[in-house]
Amino acid sequence: MAWRNLGRNRVRTALAALGILIGVVAIASLGIAGAALQQQATADLGSLANEVTVSSGADSDEEGVSREQTEEIRGLVTDAEVVPQRTDATTVSSRGRSARVSVTAVTKPDVLYDVSSGEAPTQLQNGALLTNSTARELGLELGDPIEYNGNVYRIRGLIGSEQGFGGGGDELVVPLSAIDQDHYDTVTIVAADGDAAVAITETLNERFNRDGRDENEELSITNFADAQESIGSFLDTLQVALLGIGSISLIVASVAILNVMLMSTIERRGEIGVLRAVGIRRGEILRMILTEAAFLGIVGGLVGVVVSLAIGFVAFQLITGDPMGVLTWASLRYLVYGFGFAVGASVLSGIYPAWKAANDRPVEALRG
């Protein structure tokens, strides 16, 4: 009877279900988009969360990090890789084409870089690494020569251009001896995990940036573990805000359902009076009206879930480049939340019309 009653006025029923559909899509698609952003931020920072970067501090008399400071860091940090680096920028040319690249001089490139082809040597003495994008732009391959600062280096490996937060950019990696200077521009410490990176940061700050009386920044010591935690916290807050915005649509849809159910019970007042007169109990009338409201929520919710899933595939493709990422629980849970909210809101919206219909006196209902 509940299903038949909804079919009596298909346009009104369809509009109420459409409101539920829009609410579910608003909640689920915004939640899925937030999950995609969080996944991409985690992926971007994940490879950097265990790294500590040391550079010259605001109160340092030294230019960069001195060799003595680097050796002292090695003495303090015994369970992590300490990789000093010198940096530069230059323009490299090949076959009539040129590209502007950042230059990193390092001895242990295998600690900092993953190569898509070739190798990242444990000790870089006479070769070089180049990003894929630059190699394609210049038409270079493994084994080809590349010149920097008057010296020629053979390309031993190609670096994925997407490395690092937001992408690594065009980069040339050469031996540490290629840049002749006494200091290091930065020292990167690669710890076992984010917690170890935070502990190393605290140890180095205690040694280099406190004189017992006040702050004295001899070295600038940063890690991405704190940044990752902060970004994660921000994205969680953003997700709650997005879900709140989406919930407003569903609340509006609930008001529409309340109106539909009230109009339906008013139009069928005489019919409900007849049912009561022939012995149908109040509880059965109450269940019938609530079932109608639940059907509206289920139909609108199911269609909304399908539409939201399609939007989720598109969102993950645009944000992460992997549309199948939407099939993880971190994303699918928002479909469950949206559907549950839709059915719950529909049933709640039907309570008052159901109560009103069930408690209407049969004699008055028959009079119309």
C-alpha cells in the first residue's frame, strides 16, 4: 500500500526523491573529494616525512652548514643517513636545445633519489642523474654526456619528475666535488620514520639552537613530519566543513519530504478514515506512512550513491590520477554515510505526518 500510494502522484514523489538524491550527492561527493585530497597530500609528503633538512640559521656566522657542523651532526645522529648537499642552477644544452635546471651535488644519491631507469649509485664519483622530463626535452638517454661547470658527466640514471612535494622539477645531480666550496648549502638526514625524524630534530635543536638562556638559531632544522600532521589536521577540518555544507542540502530535502507526506495524508484523509473504520489500527497506519517516507529515502539514496560513485571516479582521476582509489573504505564510507543520512532524514520527516494520520478520529476523517 505504501508503494502504491507513492505512485499516485509521481511528479511530487519524483521531486521529493530528487531532493534526497541531491543531498546524498552533496554529502558523498564532497566527502570523497576530501578523501582524494588527503590521499594525494599523504602521497606527496609520505616520501619526505622521514627527512630532516638542516641549513644555515638566522643567527649563524657561517655561510651554509660547515664541515665541522656536519661532522658533529653525524656524531649526534648515529641511526640515520646524513647526506650533505651543495646546490646551484645552470642551463644545460644538447642537440640544439637547452633547459634550465637546478643542480644538486651529493655523494650518496641512492639515499635521496629513486630512478625510473638506470641506477642511483651508493657513491657518486663521476656520473650524473637527470630528471626524466629534462632528458626528454633535451633528447638525452642513459650513457649520454652532459656538461656542467666545464666537466662532462655520463648520465647513469633518470629520476622520476614527480618526486618530492608538488613534483621535483628539472634537476641535475652531480658528484659533491663538482661544486667547489667549503660549506654545504643543506644537509639532509633520512631517518627510519616520521617519529624518528621528529626526535632527531629535537636533538639537533637542543645542541645548535639553545645557549641555555634564549633561542639562538645557529642552524635552521626542519622536518616534514610536523607539516604532514598539520596538513592532515587541516584536511580533516576541511572535510567536516564540506560534510556540513552537504548536509544542508539533505536537510532541505527532508523539509520537502515532510511537505509531500503532509499533502499525501491530507489528500487521503477520507481513505485513512475508512481504513480506521474497518478495523485497521493506529500502529498500522503509522507504519504505512513511515514506510512511504522510508521508500522515498531509499530510492533517492540509492540513485544518489550511484551518481556520487561516478563523481568519485572523476574526482580521484583529476586529483590523484588513479580513479580506482575511490574504491577504498576511506572514500566508500561517505557513500554509506550519505545513504544512511538520507533514509534516516526521510523517516524522521515522516514521523509527524504519520502521527497526525494515525491519531485522526475516523468519524472526522470520513467527513473530509
